[in-house]
Amino acid sequence: MLGGGTLDCKQFFDTLTPVALSPDNASAFADLATIANDINNLEATMRSAKGTYDRVCDNGEKLDASAFGAPMGEVVKLTQSIATTQATLTTAAVKPA
């Protein structure tokens, strides 16, 4: 789209579900609460970008190429953030009790 092409509307995206920790777990495991927050931010970013995709593919909304810059920027940030969150999760998983 950014180069003037057409959007391929044949893609499938799983529905993501925000992570919810109980207040006790969030308090007792601050590192996991931070990770849960990071994952929820990733989920919200994906939902926002997918909303643009859905408006075009499902609802037939017409957007020019420049209208895709912001959602694509969000997808790039999302991709970069996943690696950081995954590394944080791995570090939290190997901490001694």
C-alpha cells in the first residue's frame, strides 16, 4: 500500500486476548505484571492496526496509500517490541526462586 499497490485481503489474524493477572499475583510478581502490561500493549497495537485492515477489507473503506503509514509504523513497533518482551519473559522464567 505504501508503494501504491493494493491490500491483500486474504490474510487471517487470530483474535488476541489481553493477559489478566489477579491483584495478588500482580503484587507478588512485579516482573510478571510488567510483562503482562507489555503483552497487553502489544495486543492493543495489533488490534489497532488490524482495525484499519478490517475497515478496508471487510467494510470496503477506501484509503489512500498515505493513510497506511501510521498503522504500518505501529506494526513495525509491534514487531520490534515482541523480541524485547520475549527476552524479558525468558529472563523472568529462569530467575531462581
